[in-house]
Amino acid sequence: MENSKGLTFAYSPNSFGNSHVDYWDAVFHVLKSEFPSIQFYGLKAIDENHESILIVSINEVLGEDVFLSPRGAIITFDGLITEKQIEQSRSIFNTSLLGFIDVSQPALLHVPWFKRIVFESKVLGTGAEVGAGQVHLGKILEQSLIELQRVKKIHEKVVPLRHEKIKGINLYSKFAAGFSSGGEFFDIKKDEHQVIVIVTHAKSYVASSIVLNHFEEFQRIKNVDKESIEDFLENLIDECRELDLIDRDNPETLQLDILRLDLRTFEFEGFHFGHGSYFSNGKKLSNENERALNENFFDEAHYKGKLERGEKLIYASPGVLQNFEVRGEKGLLGKIVLEQFDNGPREVLNEIFFQLKKNNEEDFLKFDASVIYLEVDANAFIQV
């Protein structure tokens, strides 16, 4: 069989999980309509000469040797996959592993991800020697930018103000989209005894993608403590360093804040890398950390404290500060927090974002902006 210069999807019957063949039929129908030259083959019809994406189930990967050497591998599972299985799979495929797909979820949920693979295949495929590869890359970046801005705007409209009631605390957050590449992402991890908030500000889409992957892995960790947070940060730093996405001489390339709050004692600790700002009961708690995200600076970046009943903690992301700064209003954030703090979370958040968007003629801010507001219940039980 001749080597295909287009992308071939090679899949096994077992990769469907407990769903049926219609799962992949739905995916292939969408891809075929947008990429007519794409090819789909059963696993047995593929030989070593094909440049293909291999789709197999987790049981196949761990149950027998995989002889095919694909451009990439996609491993399917049905509803549940363990950390051990993930690590075993990575040891088999290494960098060829593209990811895991839960086939118990609707097929169309994963279509955007498959589209991205097809886009990237155009760069890896034909035409690079005559400059066509750069044209393809430009189209990919253009399409990715359009998609990212669309998602940002939808998120801003659908979730204008997020509120979660967690044992003993109220947590509010608000986000506004920006034009800048990369962007801000935050995640909340919680269990019966603690809540963890992670916020990152990246200058590149690649760094943002890597951060999201590590967020997903971090969600699986149980009994998080300072050591496991450091392990998470070290793994993130190692991958970003391998791809030259972080630089000790340019700490703004990737900024990160992580806060872990014990829901029994309301003691907190975390790591602060970058220009984000913390406020408590109207007063600024932290200064900008000019150190780059680096394991050698963990001790300097580490902070801890304790919240009392009724106490409030606000975190404003680097993007908030950058948007005010480009307008020559660097001190405005602190003034807003001081004036609005006693009026409640909605008033504080709404006033911050009103001032950010005031006189802004564009749909987006210049930078993504996120604010998180955490308040301990006045009657919360605190373990002594």
C-alpha cells in the first residue's frame, strides 16, 4: 500500500468501547465534509508505510504489543481510566501519544479536537519545500485565533459571574476576554476538606494548551499538600522548559498563582509567580513577584496565612493589572477594591469590570482578565 501524504485514521473495532460504531461514524462524517481527502481505514488494512493516526482502546494498548508506528496515537476508554493506565500508555507511545478519548461521551464533543489534528497534518504533510507549508500554518493560526476568540466571547456571555457555595465559603469569579495571544485560565479543585484555585497567564497558545493538560492531570491528585503542588509545578516547568516556553529573563512569559485553602482550619498557602494581586478586607496583601516560574524560586514564591470568619480574599489576575496599566490607570484597581469592598462580591466584581471596559470600543479587552473573590461564612465552623 502506497504511503499516504494525507492523514489516515486507522481504528480498531475495540476502540468503540460500550458505544457502537456510530460513535466514529459521527466523527468521520463531520471530518469528511470539511476535509474530503481524509482517509479512514480499519486497523488491519494499515501497514507500516502509512502515516496514520492510530485509534485503539486502553485494553488493547496494555494487553498486547502495538507494532504499528503511527504519526500519533489516540487511546479510547469508556467512562473510567486510572493514573496507572495513563502512565503505562505514555511509556509505550511517549511523545506520539496525542491523548485519551472517553467514548462514553457524545462523539461531537471531540470533533474540534480531531479538526485540530487534521489542521496540523497539513503542516506536517506536503508542500513545505515550496513554502506551501507556511501558507498552511498561517491558515491554521488564523483559524485557531478565530476559534479561541469565539470561545472566549461565548464563555464571557454564558458565565458572566460564576458563584460556587463550598463548605464554609462562597467563591465568586468573573472573566473578560482579551485580544492578546495565549490568555488566562483558572481552575478550581475541591474535595471535602480543601479547595484549590489555580490561575495562569500565558503569552502563547502553546503554553496555554500545556497548562490545561497539566490542570487536567492535577485534578486527579488526591490529598493535595505542599509537596504535591510542587510536583505539579515541576512537571509543568519541565515541559515548558523543553519547548522553550519559559525564560528566567522574561518572567511574564508564563505567570501562575495557586492557592490551597483548608476548609477545616481556613489556613491557606500557595505559590505566587507574576503580577497578580491579593487583597484581604480592602488591603493589598502581596507585591508583584518578578521571579520567573522556576523550581529554584519556590521558597520565595511560597506564602501562607489564615482567614477568619467573615473575612474576604480577592485575587486579581495579571491581565487585570495590564489592562489598567496600558490606560495609565495602574493604581485604579486598589482604589476600587478599597471603596467597594464592604458592598459585597457582586458590587466589587461588577465595578472592576465596568472600569476595565469603560471607553473601550472593541468587543475584547487588550488582555484576558480574571478576578476571584473568596468569602468565609460569618458562621463557619473553624477547627482549632
